[in-house]
Amino acid sequence: MIYSFLRKEKAPRVGFQGGTHLSIRDPETRIPAALFRCDCSPKPKLSPPPLLRAKNQRSRSQMDLENSYEISRTVDFIRIRNYTKVVLQFPDELLKDSASVCKALRRELGKSVRVYVMADTAYNSCCVDEIGASHVGAECVVHYGHACMSPTSNLPALFVFGKALLDISACAEGLRAFLSTTEKTTLVLYGLEYAHAIQDLQEALTEVTVSPNGNSNVQYAEVACLFIDPPENNNSKHEKSDHGDDGKGLQYHFCKREDFSCKYHLGGLNWSIPADRKMEDYDICWIGNDNSAFANIVLTFNNSEIVRYDADENKMVKDVSHLKRVLKRRYFLVEKAKDANIVGILVGTLGVAGYLHIIQQLKELIEGAGKKSYTLVMGRPGSHKLANFPECEVFVYVSCAQTALLDSKDFLAPVITPFEAMLAFTKGRQWTGEYLLDFQDLISSTQPAVVTKQGNELEEEEEARFSFIKGGYVEDTATSQENGEVDDSTSALVKATEKAMTLKSQDTDAVLYKGSAKSGSEYFSARSYQGLNPDYENPLPQSYVIGRKGRASGYKDEIEKPESDPAA
């Protein structure tokens, strides 16, 4: 930096300060002290003004928002279907961006479309909350974040999974290392938030995933759908949709054999294998977090070798034994449910298609097993809520596949899935290792029926059952009913109640009696505590009486009472 002050009268004088060259014509010219602090360092880059810098930051933030939340695709979906009321459903972790997403959609859609933000769902955030959306008369729900992809009952839904970061090179290197240790075909499954990066990962692994005979030893699952139509609005049963930009609709089935192949649908992903092969012939690599979706994969394909690539830590995790140990716990709960007489059916969803069908199917199954069932609707179940129903010895939780496992040491009674209820309450059925979490697969299977047995079949069912929990042979309630100990089902509850009301022993322990009670009323009558003043010996109302007068320090009847002489 050079400063020059020119005057013609005087000879020049030159000085240096801190590497700065000063050319001064007038020796009397006073140089500001600030000039001598300048140096010859490189000229710094000029930063934009604060207003322009803030504008650029907002532009980048807006671009990231539109990319992550797929604003353009959402706008096209709403415009094509001519929706006028749309609900945006956000989970708790994405609620901070709800205002920005809503503002961006309103800017594109205009005033003709009303957009609402919905959070704090009644049940699970992975399911479409149709009950909450119906409060504003919504025509469509846009679901953001992690989704279980359960079919809806009444409202169409568009899914925006988000775009989580995935290091393609690190993930490809981890897959290469795993492929070098196995000779089986590897099936790559992933969380839906990583679906945007699978194409790049597939291209990065193309060179190493082709065997010498030209066949690929890696198979990638595909996203099943990007939106869902309810059954009554979709004539093609969700296999394909005529609307939208991709034409992908939801497929219900878990495994469907057609065209010499078996097609699987699980966790929002689709893939197919040849009909002559089984899933045990494949190794599975999961890309994503250790969440409920991954637990669903491990429990369903418990005979396959499964590894997980942790995208957050960029490493391959091969130890998933903590999830496979869950199967032992679930089998124990199945054996415990076999000894239960009173079963509570917990309704964990009011929007997933088919939930009423599976509830009715469970009622018939429980009735056929000679047990009593009660249907309970309580929102998100917790230990404090379930403790209000101590008469229930086991609960059956009807919910989506990714929230079906509900187990805690705080629960006083075990909570099982509909599939586990089928194992526990179906006579003679044994667990073969197959495990299903989606009750949609149970609806399509053979439905249980209450059949009257005769001849040899009746004699076989009269045999006592060995209980692994009690350590001995027990007689099921269904057997006692068939032997004539209990009459028809319409009068069974009345007679059990009349019999229970005759029990007057106050020493009856409700906890010990719990295993022998056949209904809630019978259990209630045996409780030592039945509420305030349970016994009313005199049905007639008592006449009024005059209360005490005065203060607590001394009522009138106490003052007027003569004091006794202590000497006497």
C-alpha cells in the first residue's frame, strides 16, 4: 500500500515504517499515525455486506429445504389431484422445520389450497394420523420423516422420507469387504431416508459385484411406493396407481408367488427372489440406524446372516445378537399367554387399513380358545394405563409392524403381537421359526373358526396341556366348556358373575385368584379392595342426625360433660 502526498516547493523526503514506503514532498506535512501501522500483507478478500451475506445464506437454506422436503414433488402431487385441504404431518424431530415447509408450500400453491401442520400424533408418528387429519376435513396427508408405510383406511397419503447423509465411498468400501467374506448373494436393504443415495452406491459397486459368469451377487431392494391411496379409492388394490409422477402404489402382501418368483414387501421396500430359492439363501446388509425398521428385518429373517452399515459412524456392524435374543423373550411370552384366561386387546391404531378386521379375528380366536377378551382403546399404551386393568393376564397389541413390539419391565402383564396370539391361542399350533409383525399378513391367511369337535377330535382336545410356566399339566377353559361345565356363551358371563357374587371371604388374595378368574367381574368380586364402602347391608336410606356443635378444641357435649375426679 503506497501513500503519496505531492507538493512542488520542497524536496522529497522518504521514510519507511513497518515495510511501508512513504513518499513525502513536504517535510512539514503531518502524517496520521494510523498510516504507519499499515503493512504490505496481501490484500484481504472483501466480504459482502451483511445484508447481502444474510440473503445468500437464506437462499442456500431455502435450496436445502426444498431439496430435503421435496417441495416441488409435493406441489405437483397436490395440483394434479386438485386437493384444497392438505395436512402436513411432522414427527417431533422435524417439527422445527414445519413453519418453513408450510410457508414454502403456500408460496407455490397460492391461496386456493389450505395447508395445516399436524404434530403430536395420537398413536405413532410413523403411521398416518387419519383421525387428527379428519378434524379439519383434510383431503390428503403429507407425511414427513420415518414411515412404516402401513396402508391407510380413508385418506390418501404422500410420503417424504427426507435425505440423510451417506458417505458413498465409505459405504461401498464396507460392502466390498463384506462381499469378499461370503459366497451367497447379498440383499441390500436400507432405511427409507437413504433411498436417494442407493443409485449412486449401486454405480460405485458395479465393478466388484459382478461374478465371472456375468451374474451380480448383490441385489438391491426398491422403494415400494411414494404415496398411498385408501382401498376404496384405488381399484387396482395398490399394486399401481394412475396418479402422481411415478405411478408407484403400495402392495399389501409380504410374499406373493407369481411368474416363477416370490415377491416380498416389508418396511416400505420391495424385492423378489426366484421361486426355487429361500431367504435363507441370501445374506442381508442393512444400511441405516438400529431402529424399529431394522428390528423388523432381523426378527422376520431370523435364519439369514445380517449385517448393518452404520451411516453415522461409517462402519460395518456384524453383531446383531441383541436383536436375535428378542426371539427367545417373545417365545417365553407366547407360553405365558397360553395360561391366561382374560385377554385384553389393545387398539394401537385407528387408521391402518384392516385393523377392525384383525380385532374381530382376534375376538373369534380368543373365544374359540375358551378365554374372555376385552377391547381397550387408550391411545399410546403405557405401564400406568395398563395397570388399571389388573384382571387382564395378557394384552394383544394391534398396531403397525414397526411398533408392534411393546415390552417393558414396568408392565404387570405381557404384551404380545397378533401373530404371537395366533400361536398361543390356536390348539396344537407350534412355532416353526417364522415370525410376522404385520397383521396384514394374518388377515390374508386362513382365519380361525370356532368349530364344534366330535368323535376322536373331541377326545384329543380333552387331553390336558403341559404348561412350561407352571411346570405341570393344566386344563384349558375350552376343555371344561366342551365337557359341559359351562353352558352356552350367552349365559356364561351371567352365571360366572352370580357365582362370583356369592364369594364373601375377605381373605381372598386377588393376586393368587387371578389365574383362576374367567372374567373381569369374577376377578373383581374376589378383590380384597373393591372401592369405598362396597357393602350396603341396609338398602334403606338412613334418617338425618344432628351433628356436633362447637369448636375442635372443645365441642359443647365435651364441655358440658363433667370431669371425673382423678383421686376417685
